[in-house]
Amino acid sequence: MTVLRSVRPDDLPALLALIADHAAYERAAPVPPDLGERLAPALFTDPPRLRCLVADDAGTLVGYATWTRDFATWTGRHYTHLDCLYLADTHRGRGLGRGLLDAVIAEAGDDEIQWQTPVWNTDAQRFYERFGAHPAPKVRYTLPG
């Protein structure tokens, strides 16, 4: 049985493996070797800077969702930024993605939720649109620091 729960410090190695799989799936650059050292303070402080739920299938992490709360200039309101939602391909189609997204929606309360997905990921787009989400066409830029 798969349960959705908050990430714990002892989950970090398995979470990092899922994050690396997610980056590879999205055709992104590999995650940095010190990612665990960067994420741990954000995940495991009180309150956490980065929220994370994991899908735990009998002790094996098979998915995760991460999000933060931010502030929008144009609306003058907080919003929830869903940074990542990922399931191992062996666990897709079982309702776990819906469970993770439902949990983030519940945590967001009255906040608007914003996120992005690659243009080529039409499966994810169909999944999000079933929730009533609408795409907001923009071009995303990154500037390495």
C-alpha cells in the first residue's frame, strides 16, 4: 500500500534519487552532487522553506511533490508555487499523482497555485487540465548565478 506523507531526514537519499530521475525525465541538466546538502536545510527546518510530500510504497519512495509559498506583484497576494510533482514510471496511473496534487491543493488553502511543465509533456498537460488548470503561455528563462 502506498501512503503519502511528509518527507523525513532519513528519506533524503531516496528523494535525491527521485529528483535525479525527474531531472533526467525532463531532459534537464543532472542535479548537482551537493544537492542533499543544499536541500536538507530547506526541507528540515521549522518551518520548512521547501515543503515536500513523498509517496511511500512499503518503504520505497516512488514519488514526491515540492512547493513553496511566494508573493505575486500583480495580484498583491500570496500564491503556492508547485515546484515539482513526479512519480516513478512504474507507479503512474494509480492515482498517486492526483493524491499528491490534491494534498498540495489542500495545503495551499485559498492560495492560487502556479507551476510549469515542459511543452513536450502532453501527458502532464492532460493530467493538470483534468484538475481545471489552464496553461499560461510564457517563456521561462534561467540565469546561472
